[in-house]
Amino acid sequence: MDPLVIGGRKLGSRLIMGTGGAANLAVLERALVASGTELTTVAMRRLDAGGGPGVLALLERLGIEALPNTAGCRTAAEAVHTARMAREALATDLVKLEVVADERTLLPDPIELLDAAEQLVDDGFTVLPYTNDDPVLATKLAEAGCAAVMPLGAPIGTGLGIRNPHNIEMITAASPVPVVLDAGIGTASEAAQAMELGCDAVLLATAVTRASDPEAMATAMRLAVEAGHLAHGAGRIPRRFWAQASSPGSE
Amino acid sequence: MDVWLNDDRRDVPSGTTVAALMAEHGVPERGVAVAVDGAVVPRAAWAATALVEGSRVEVLTAVQGG
């Protein structure tokens, strides 16, 4: 597969994974390896006494780059602070910027999101914002200097798939930066659909980590992302109303 | 003097540095970030950053998520 370039990094896999929701690190490890991912999200939380090296050590051992997120932040100020802490802790300029409006929907707060994105770009971050499936907001985030835009298919953890495919297609058709479908994916066909709609990558966690067999679902997602990417590039046939024979006539 | 470490009150000797507080609580050298009163303190500055009465020290690390 042709590599994806985000913020100057070349990624051989177009599947970005999350680490949330896995029952334990052994399950997570098998899922990450099966997914083929090269970039995987982590969250920033207070250090508990006695906390082990955990997920960071795992990612380091597997050679997977960590993408810290700002999950749990409600305001631009909180998100900017969390991003700066992540940069210090992980020595990375990458940040998955999340600024959500409320716990029930976990939908991005567009006003705070754009504000935080502008501040973090100014501060030298490579900003990957988790955003609404809103083509106007996606354009504004790209104009603000974000390295990619990451619209949701459906709210985080719902597994409802891509609720507004036309919006996603409008975003991919116009975006000057890579588009990563982030959140809402429930199963492999939806990951393939995201790629067919022109997304450059898919970011998912729950669909794999909470599947009955995370390793098998991770494999399915890897194949689906590859298949969807190839299909998008291959140029699908136009839709027809009436049948068109694919065998020669008998006369 | 009293300082706050992730919202827990700690009684420490006057002049305690960030480095000393981290060492006392076994905070690992890598994979963590420290802020004092909301401002990130880079690792290289831990030893030279003295806490004062009421300092609020935040220590974060990466966990599974997202």
C-alpha cells in the first residue's frame, strides 16, 4: 500500500489504532500486531503510586509510535495544557486533539476545538483534531495548520458506522490535508466504506478492543482498510438503473 | 511546608525541589510529565525548581485510551 504521510511521517499502515477498552495488555498486544498499525493513541492521566510502565513500554517494544490524545478535556485551555504535558512525557510533537462538549455525546466542541488547534499549531505541535463530520469546520482546521483532520463517523464508542457518508465525502473531496475517519466504526465493512469515501486512514479502538475476538477483528480491520483504499483508487463502475449483461448475447 | 501532589497534601521540608519530590515518590524518569501551578516543568529543570508552600504539583503519564 502506498504510504500515508502525516506531519512529515510516513506510515505504511492506514489503520491507526487506539488502546482504550482492551481487557489487558496481552490482548492489546495481539490486537495491535494483527492490525499492522504503526501509530496508536494513548491517553494522559495522573500517575498512580505503583503504576507500571504499561502501555508505553508495550508500544516501544512493538515499534509503534504513540499518539497522545487530550481525551477528557472540555476547554481549549485544558487541551493545550494536556498536549504540552504529553509532549514532555512522550517527547513527541504529535497530538490527537480532542475537546468534547459533554459526556453523553462526546461530540467535539467546535469553538474550543478550533481555538485549541490554533494555539497548538502556533506552539509547534503536529495537530490531528478529532472533529465533527462538518466540512466547514474541517476546512477551518486545515486552514489553521492542522496536519490532518479526523471527522467522526458516529459518536465515540457507539459502533454506529458512518451516519453521514455524504458529509465525509464532501470533507475528503475538498481537504488539502489527510482525512482520518475517527470514531463510530463498528465492523470491517464500515472501515472499508470510510476508505471508499476517500479517507486516507481510519482510526478505531472500541470496535477491536471490545470485540469478542479482538485479534480477529484487528485482522479484519487491517484487510478492510487495505481493500477500501484499493477500491477507492481503482475507480468503481457508475451505478446503473437497469441491468447490463456481462455475457455476450446468445444470437 | 505543605504542597499538593496530584491533589494529595504532602508535608515536605522547606526548599524541596521537584526532583526531590519525584525521587521520594518513586516517579519514573521516563514517560511522565510534571507541572507546577499549571506550568510544565521540563525534566531538565526538575532539580532547579524549588517548591513553595501550597505549590500544586501535577504528574501525568500515558495510559491506555483513545
